[in-house]
Amino acid sequence: MSALKKFVGQTAIYGVTTVLSRLLNFILTPIYTRVYPAGVYGIFTNMYANASIINAILAFGMESTFFRYLNKHEDRKQEVYNNTFFCVAFIGILFLVTGLTFNTQIAQYFAANASQVADYKWYVKFFVWILFIDAICVIPFAKIRADERPIRYSVAKFLNIGLFVGLNLVFILLIPAIIKHQWIGAEWLASWYRKQWVGYVFISNLVASAATLLYLLPEFLKLQLRYDRALLSNMLGYSWPILVANLSFIINENLDKIVLKKLLPPEIADGEVGVYGAVCKIAVFLSIFNTAFRLGAEPFFFSFAKNKNAKQTYAIILHYFVIALVVIFIGLVANIEILKYFISRDKAHLADYWAGLPAVPYLLLGYVCLGIYMNLSIWYRLSDQTRFGLYISVFGAVITIVLNLVLIPKYSYMGSAWVSMIAYFVMMVISYVLGQKYYPIPYNLKRIALYFVSSTIIVFVSFFVFNRNIFIGNGLLILFLGVVYFLEKDELKRFFKKGEAKA
């Protein structure tokens, strides 16, 4: 019970941090969509989609490897820290040198025409530095989590997002206001400021990443300039399947935004990517919950693995995680008529961005499946069978690639939303089946399936049958909560009584 309380407490801190950070970031979406036309916002979406893939490569699966080997070699924590960091740093330096050397060629690949190359050269340089800095911060952040210092982790994240949001507001709102009203410094600002230049977003990100690096300097100072070659070899054997699995996951998450630009006619591609990127922001609310859970769960699962009732604990965690997940799922769709204003409030762009709302239920259902898959995936990490994570993720990536190529030309971003949902559902089912074979955990499958299926029916009825009626949607949410309480009340009472008795 005390271990579960500790897990819930730390996850709550990570959750509050993640939610508040993402909400701060989320307030930028209506600002972006008001300032930038869908075509310009498409550049933003496309660059970050590509960056996420590179980010997975640079991390090289070393974050999970770090947690696993801390658990396996409790007497060699320093060597584990050194090995994982220097591995990531070496890859990061290679990327930095290569990216800066060939930035012109990379810019030419991204640019739709020759006139965009000059701007894209700047975008590429910004992202090369952003990705390098973020990569070398991965292991220090993991160490903070492993040392059970969620407050320090939270401060670092708030510093990062606070600077990012603040600088965005300066570049996008404050400077144009100074120029417009001819306040002090207006003439100088007008001499270099470029209206609707998306590069200011990337500059803000770079400054925020650099500030985070400075904040983490104490963790860097704990490194020692030595490594264990034999241990590193074993760690690489564990990490490379995770790298491929993570890369496949990122492909599932972002390939649609990349290939939309390539598969659609040039005159509409950036606009469609912009609309899809904007409506994806609503699904981010569910992604936030998944991220918060992962931050708290990953170190807990590894540290708790040697406990005799570990599997029963993992089963309980998934059970209540699914309940929370599907409640958020229903709640978001029930209130989508409110949330849609976070996409855009500018009347000139409302019709463009709101046209993408029908994609949201499919995107959210995909995130439900992804969250369950993330929870289930602990079996191959704890049993050192990371190759299965590779197989599952690659299979999901193949589904994503093939179906996107088939559906995007005909259905545009709606096809992308369907593909995302299908890929994550298949990965979730496969992971459960293989996990029960190689590392069986006594999940309450009937109850979990009941919540999953009933919430899905409620969401699609609320959205498509009742046409997003906010009162009917929230009425169905309340009804669902009542059913959950009725089914879970006895177990919850036993759970808390047991905790009180132990206390």
C-alpha cells in the first residue's frame, strides 16, 4: 500500500507539472492560429513532426536503459549514469556537426520552393541546436526521476515552458504592438522584425532549451569521465531494440503530418497540415495524461519489480489507469464545443480550423489505446525481452506507413486520424497477448474491456449522433461515472481499509 501511495504521489506531481506546462503551451495555439494562416502553421507542424523523429534517434533508447540497469546494478549507479550519458552525448555531437555542415541541403529538402530556402536554413540551424541540447539533457532528467526528486524535475520543466511561452508572447504580440502604437523602440524593432515569421517560435524554443541546460548543470557535474566497456556493450544490446521501438512509435505519431505535405497537392498541402496540426492539439489533453503517467510509472515499475506482489500491483495500476483514461476521453469529446475555441478564436480562420474537428474522436481513441499499450509494455522491459517491443512497434509503423499512403490521397487528414487509431489499437492487442504468454500479469480483462468499449460507444454517439451537444455529452459522462462508481465501490472500500489498517 505504501508503495502505491508513493507511486500515486510522485505521479501526481509529474501530472500537475505536465498538465500546467502543456496548458501554458496550449494557450499559444489560438495565438498561432490567429497570427499565422494555416499554410504557415503547417510549416510549424511539419518541422516539429520531423524533430520528434530525430529526437528519438538521439536518445537511443537510453532513458529506459538507464532505469533498467539502475535496477539490475544497484552497486554501479555511477557507471550506469556515465555510460548512458556519454553514449547519448556522442551521438548528439555527431548530429550537431552533421546538421550544421549540411544545413543548406536539409533546407532544400524541406522548402516547397527556392524562395523558402533562406528561411529554412535558419529553421534547420535552430532545430539542430535545440535537438542537441534536448538530447544531452535526457539522462540528467532521468537521473532526477530515478533519485525521486519530482520537485526539481518540475522546476526545470516550468522554467523551460515559461521561457518558451513568454518569448513567444514577446515576439508574436508585444513587439508588433510596440511597432503599431509607435512606443519607445518602435523604429529600431521595425527595422528587423518580420511579420508572420514562424522562426520566432523556434528561437523561443532554443533559448528555453539553453536555459534548461544551465539549470541542469549540477547533474552534469556529477558525471565522471570514465565508462565501463563491458557494461556499455550490454546496455547497447538492451537499448537498440528500444530505440527502434521508440522510433517506430514516433513514426506512428508524426508520419501523418509529414506525408500529408508530400502526398497532397502543393496548393493545399500546408493548409491541410496546419488544420490537422491544430485539431491534434485537442487530443494533446489525453496525451498529457499518458505522459504524466509514464514519468511516474517508468522508474516505479523498475524499482518495484523485485517485490513479491509486483504483478498484482501492476494489474491494479492498469485497472484504475484505464478508468481515468476513458473518463478523460469522454469528458473531452463531451466538451469539444468549448475546447474548439482553443484552436482558433479568429473569425477569419474559424471555418478552416474547425473543419478538422471530426478527426478528434479518432485521435483521442488512438491515445487511449496508446496509453494502455504504454502500461502493458512494461512486461518486455522487465523481462529483458526488448526485441518484442521492437517487433510490435515496427509492425505498428508498417501499418501506419502503408495505410497513410493509401488513405491520405483520398481522405486527407481524416485518413491520418483513422490510421493512428488503428495502429495503436493493433499494438495494444498484440502487446497484451504476448505479455500474457511471456510475463503474465493478472489484469482484470473483462472489466477493462467493458470500460474501453462502453466509453468508445458513448464518445461516438455523443459526437456523431447527438452532433456534439454539450448537455447530452456531459449527461452521458455523468451516467458513465455513476456506473463506474457502482462497479468499483466495494473494491475501493477494501483498498482504503487495507491502507488504513497498515497505517
